[in-house]
Amino acid sequence: MSEQLIFERSRSGRMAAAQVPTPASDDGIPAAMRRQDAPILPQVSELQAVRHYTRLSQQNFSIDTHFYPLGSCTMKYNPRICNSLALLPGFAGRHPLGPESHGQGFLACMYDLQEMLAAVTGMEEFSLTPMAGAQGELAGVAMIRAYHVANGNEERDEIIVPDAAHGTNPATATMCGCKVKEIATGPDGDVDIEALKATLGPNTAGIMLTNPSTLGVFERRIMEISELVHDAGGLLYYDGANLNAILGKARPGDMGFDVIHLNLHKTFSTPHGGGGPGSGAVGVGETLKPFLPVPVVGKGKRKGEDYYHWLTETELPQSIGRLSGFMGNAGVLLRAYVYMRLVGRDGMRRIAEFATLNANYLEKRLKEAGFELAFPARRASHEFIVTLKNEAKELQVNAMDFAKALLDKGFHAPTTYFPLLVPECLLIEPTESETKEMVDRFVDALVEIREEAKTDAEQVKGAPYTTPVRRLDDVKAARQLDLVWHPGAPSD
Amino acid sequence: MPYIPHTEDEVAAMLGRIGADSIDDLFDEIPTELLISELNGVPEALSEQEISRMMRTRAAQDHGALCFIGAGAYEHHIPAPVWDIATRGEFYSAYTPYQAEASQGTLQTIYEYQTMMASLTGMDVSNASLYDGASSLAEASLMAVRANRKSKSLRVLLAAGVNQIYQGVASAIAGEQGLTFDRLPVDVNSGSTDLGAPKEQGDAPVAVVIQQPSFLGTYEDVDTLTDWAHEQGALVIAIVNPTSLAVLNAPGDWGSNGADIACGEGQALGVPLSSGGPYFGIMACKEKIVRQMPGRIVGRTTDLDGNPGFTLTLQAREQHIRRTKATSNICTNQGLMVTAATIYMSLLGPAGLARVALTSQQQTTKLIDLLASIPGVEKAFDAPHFHEAVIRFDRPVAPVLEALAKRDVLGGLDLSQNYPELGNALLLCATETKTDEDLETYRSALADVLAQENMGDA
């Protein structure tokens, strides 16, 4: 089933000739600088390359081919038109340092996008430059730090993070030179308010929250939390990973958040691309406006017409600075912009509504089928958690086994073993894109796997059987590192 | 309803099963004072036809100029198969390959990419990419601090040819952890690092960063700088342009022992200019420090049946496992860009990439020879260049560029603000995409602009 490596198809002297220019001579590089050994790049025909990567693509599960209920990742349909319009020659060919006069079309899209993101989140202003969620987080925490330093409160360097948070939250706080104070989650899934009160103090810089949280429930006491943190002199950071759940229904800005990052590759449907590119636009309220990362797009008038221009360190001297070589993942931003315009004002609300409907329906069906919910007393947001601790104990088939067995049934697995505080968990997010019948079939698949486990646990533990490879030896991968192919190495 | 498949009957059936009267009931845990009834500031939906027309108009506004700007982002021909295949849904709409068995396509592609990138840079290993070139320097610097256990310093010293924007970005990201960045002076005659200037100001650096070719398109004496850095106990970080590595000495071969980490911008390998992104950051290193490398890494291993397969590995470095102790907060890489770059490198091969590099270099030589023939224009350096070069005008650069832009020639990057020591200097670039006719278009436009200005008609 497996595909040879491209290097193994290589023959010395073969070339995709239509793709290469012919230099006038072999001159131009000083002899002392000249490379002696050619790099290991494949020498294949165009057809060989096309066939190889087409065949490799067929070894992937993807949204376009499979239901992909990966919790916290919002794997919704990525409309094709968003891609084709972002790749129009005027956009794809525009140099990032081209003059504003030759970028008005692009800049207009970016300005409109900033405005729309501010409107849906209830924030004041946006910067689009962070290149992924984690970089948006970095920008957010850096702004919080810059604010405290600017106010003479250098000592405020503690960032409070709930134990259910994404790993990027504590990692980000550390990258910003802050200390992480982890607080517990109560048995109902909400933040433990007493733990929060005990943690707040004169060194508090702020708190990072995801709402709805990674436990798939809305933080009901958010207004109380907001007041407590602000009273203690801290600021509130909103991790936008789960914005899909409340889009057009409730806004982080109204909840008292001072800064927010959005994952445009989640909520606004830009492609996940096998692990990126993402885009982590950041929005701020009044307090943090001066600290936004640059560049930002501004709008003025020239000869009576709208004229868009860059705002840089000159206009925002207190900015935390630049996070990318140019202006961030522009092509991703264009795709998000097209998506937002296609969905429109009413469509935003429908996204949250139908994502929530699918999640609650799926949750109810699994509960009726006898699976244990992590928070049965709570309303699911756009995702929810099933714990398979009973199955693990009684049938010796754990969450990972269920995940792998799902692959054989034609479903990508939900997120497994996250959040860390729920044992043997599956975090399931169906998104608004999926039909009722697809959700029903997913329930059937989980029920079937459990039945199979009752009769033949070993069979389930050996899954998957139908994928290009079976379960892989991760321990060997880490101990006997094989990260690059070498000529003469054993072939596949 | 765009992109929502539910029929009315299905909604009723689903609500019935849930035991809710309406969809609004599903939001009953959100405090009522937070619920909004209408979303202002977002326009009504457009149809696919309407948005297409609008975007075509906007894209056309930005299209049609002849571009001679480089400065870290390069226009190269992108073979048609690259994005045809990269945007297949199976690559485009998949996510991080957490379920390895269902992601072998992405994983094997990354393994092949790692092999190509390690070989291009002359390093032992490569990761699956970072966000972009500028942020790759921030990550490489943080990595050097972790890896250089002999040094307590947080000072990173940059050769003169390091992109100033990269320095700013590295400072914004890594400065939060106390790293400082300063640079060696430029020799205004050669456009390279002034090796004669005293280098031992301040603490011994934890790392020395060398960009080759330099931001100004010239060559650094990488062997001397590398050996000097190692003598100081510093690690060497190379910033590379991957196209140039088809013909230039790889960082792994610099000096006596080679650079320790290579990073840089990968965009030139099949990624469109697209106003600055998405691009991807290169990160490769010597095997002995691989556990300090940030970002996703793919390894080859075997499955239950003993067959070879690919999986994410060394995950113990990463944020979802280590949380506060992770090597970086990075979560995504730039997977789709790496897929495109891998296809690009496969189509070109070693000889094709070398031809792209040589043709670009030669077109730039032709261009500056042509331009320097115009009165009031001269070459800034008496030194060889790769596919970018600096010219100098006898007058301020900005008005000249503006006048060229009106003639739909984007003439290059004005250096006079950031490199005042170079005078009225302009950085320009011609790649294999520029024909001799294009070069002549630039020459005649510039001659025209300068002549008009001389007559006071600019």
C-alpha cells in the first residue's frame, strides 16, 4: 500500500524540462562560493512528480473526503471559491513591499476584514499580522505585558491559566517571560472561582480563558471572573479557538475581554493545509490599542476617494512590534474575508446555531447509546467530551483504540486525550457543515466498535486495518531517529 | 443557507431528540445580558457570483506592474502542477497529522521535504517548517540559547547583511525572554560585513547570525565569520535563501566546522508572493541539538506488521505535552506551503534549481549594467552579488520610485532610511521571470524619469 519515496524514483540526468529556464552561461558565482556536491533533490519527470504526490494525497483523510470531528479544531467545509479568489493573479502576484498605489484592492479587503472581525467580537481594533493562533497568543500576552510596563507595573508578570487550557496558553506565557499560575476547574466544568480569588494578587498580569472552554461548556460566571480580574488590576485574554460556538450570538468584548486572538483557520474556514498555515488575528479593546502589532491597515481619503494605507511603528510608537517579515498570512486573510462576505450577517449566527445543534444532537444520541458524558448536567457548546473510562476498564479498549477503529469505519477520529483532566476522553466537534445522516452514522460506528470490543477486544486493539499503514511504533520513531533519507538507505 | 445542510424537518427532529423547543434554547447557559439579537458591522451575504465579481475587480486594481522588488520575497515561475496538487482537498483540507495512519500522505511529504531541506542546507536534520523567515530567526535564536550550554549570554550578534526586519521580529518575539540583538557594521564599499571593524564589544555572544546572500545581495565571508564565531564559543545561525543553495556553499560546509542551525524564508520554492504570506520558515540543524529544535518533526518508523511508515516524533519537546517547558509555543507549521515547496523541488531537481539560481543572478547583473549606463545612476558596490544588487542615484530615491510606479515599474526597495550610510541607495532584484525585454522596459522608464526630473518636471 505504501508509496515509494520520491528519491527512489530518481534517475541521474532526468528532469522536468518544461519547468526550468536556460541560463546564458554557467558563470556568475565566485568559485570560492560555489557548492561542490549537488543537493539531494529528486531527478524525476513531471509525470512522475504529479503521480507521486497525487498518490500521496490519496493516503490522507481530509474534510473533503471524510467526516473529521476533531474537537477544538473546527474542521468545517472550506469553500472552494475562497481559494480560487485568493489566488487571482492580482492577489497572488502582489509583492508585499509593493507601493500602496498598487495594492488598493488588497488593502481594501484587509481593512474590511479588520472591521468585520471587530464587529463580530465586540473589540475596538484588529491587527491581522499574527501568523497562527499561537502567535496571536504571543501578541496578546506581549501586549498585556507592555501595558503593565507602560503603567510602571513591571512586577505584574503572572498569567493565570485554567488547567483545561490548550498547551499553547502556558507555553505562550512562558515565551513572554511570564510566570504561569494554573487554576483548577470545578466539577461542573466552570473555573473554580475560589481558586481564582486565591491566585489573584499584586503580581497578576492577566488571565487567559477559552470560552466556551475546551471542556465544551460556556463559562457561566464570566462576568464575575471579569470583574475579579479587573479589580485586581489584571487584564483578560480570550483564546478564540472556540469562537465558532458563539459567533453572532455573544461577543467576547461584551464579556469584558481586553484582548482576543482568533483562529481564522477554524471559525472562518480557511484550510488547515495538513498543519497550517493558520492565522491568528488579534483584537483589542480601548486599553490595549496603542500596543497592537504592526502593520495595521488604515483608511483615509485621497482626491475624494477612499485610500488605504499601512499604519506602522510611526503611527503606533508603543506597538509590541512586528511578528512577521511582512504583514502576516495575507492569502489566508483573503480566504477568511471571502468566507465572511459569503456567509454575511445572518450566516454568522447560523454558524453558531447549527454547530451547536449538531453537537447537542450528537451528544444526546451518544448518551442514549450508553456512552458516558464528561459533563452530563451541562449544555454542550459546539463540542463536548465523552469519557471512555468505563470501556477502558471493563473491555480493556481505550480511547486510542476507539479512535483507530473509527478510521476503519471511514471517520477521522475526534481529539483524544485532551483536555488532559478528563480520563480516556474524546473531544468531539461535528461543526455546522455536517448532515444529520452523517452524524447518525458516526454514532452507529461508535456503537459498533463497542460491540466488537465486547466480543473481540484484541481485534479492536489492532485497528486500523484498512489504512495505508497500521499502528506505528512511536517509541522507535523517537529512539531511532530517522528524519531524513540517505542514498543507500533501505528502501520502502 | 450557505454551507449548512439541514432541512427544516431535520432541525425539528434533532431538537425533538435533544428535548429543546428551539435552537435558541441551546444557548441557555449564556447569561442573557450577553446575548445579542443583531450583528452590526457585518454586511448582508453575497452570492458566489457577487463576491467573485467584486474580488476580480479588486485583484485587477493590484495587477499588471513589472516588479523588481526582492528584499526577502522573490517572484519565481511556479510550475502549474505545484498548486494544482497542493490544493487537492486531501492536502488542502486535512489537519496536523495527529492520526498518523490516516495522514501518511502529509507525513511522507514532510519527510521528503525534511530530506531535501537538510541536504540543501548541509545540515543533518530539518523540521516540518516554521511560520516565515523572520520568525524563524527568533526561534533559531531561542534554540541557540537552549543548545549552547557553555554560554550564559543572551546576546545574539548579527552580521551586517542580516535583514533588519528579521532583527526587529526576532527582538519582538525573543526579546520577551531577555535576548538582545545587535549587529556588526557594513563595509560601504563591498556591501558585506566589515571584518576589519572591532568585533569584541560587549559580552561574548551566544550566537552569531550570518545571512548569505546578504540582505543587500552581496556575499559574506562566511568561512571567516563562522570560524571566528566558534572561537568565541558562539553557535552559528545561517539565514539562507534556498534557491541560492543550489549553487552556493551550504551552511553545513561553512568554515572548519559548519554552521549549527540554518533558518530562513522558504517562499522562493513555489510559493506565490501574495502580499507577504502565507510563506514558510526553514529550520534545520546538526543532529546533536535536534532535541532543542522547535516545531513539528516527522520520523520514519515501522507499523505493527513491520512495514515502514511515518509519524510525528520528538513530541516531548512540544507545547501540548510540555506546556510551560516546551521548546516553543508553536503548534501549526505551514504544512500546505511545505507541500507546495516539496512538489516544486521535485519538479526542478538539483539541476533545475541551479538553473533558476544562475538565470536570476545573470538577469540581475544585466539589469544593473543597463541601469548604471544612465547618467546619475551607479552601482553601489564593487563586489559580486547573487540575484539582488544595490544601485545609487544622484538624488533622493523615493520620488524616483513613485514616478516609476506611475509607469507601472516597481523599481525596488528604497534603502535610504534604513541604510543611511549607503546614500541614495536602491535594492533591486531580477529573477528568471524577467526577460531581456523587461529589463529594457525598466531601463527606458528610469532614463525617462531621471531626464524629466532634470527638466524639473517630475
